[in-house]
Amino acid sequence: MKLIVNRSRLTNFNADHFLRQAGFAYIFDNKMGHGSYVRRLTREFYPRLHLYIKEERDKENRDLVVLELHLDQKKASYEGTRMHSAEYDGEVVENEMERLKNLMRNYV
């Protein structure tokens, strides 16, 4: 699930701070060479909410903040693959995205 916000609508917004306040932890994937954020739903490593955040520009040259969220159900089940059991919509993902939207209102 994706949330796109016009950066100009946000004041004093720091993505890392925002996500940490929302309960996400930063992780860096050495194999892929980039970072993302996760929030565990239990004491176990999985299931977890997994979020990518980036800043980009649209066709009208507006700065955007893009949050892409999914639910990782489990680790890859066989050797040599990056694939895992992920859900890109559904109740858990929708509720989390709604929670993030509500938290983001503190920056509007």
C-alpha cells in the first residue's frame, strides 16, 4: 500500500524521526544496498510491517514523500531467494497506514 504526501504540506518533517516515533526501526539490507523500516507485531521477527520511504518529484515538480508499506508474514522459505510471504493490502496494512496518516497530521 502506498501513501503519497506533498512535502510542502509538511512542516518540520524528518522521516527518520517520524518513523521512529511511530514505532519503526531502521534496518539496512547489505545485499540490496539500501535501508528501510520495520515494526514488529509480536516478539518474534515475523510477522512485521515493512516500510520503504523515499522523496521524489512529480510531473509538476512538487516534492513528494512516498511511503510504501507491506506486511512480511515470514522469512523466505527456501535458499537463494529474496521472495517472502508479503501482503500489500488487507486489514493489518490498511489499519497501519491509517495510523501513520493520523500521526502525520502532527506535521501539517
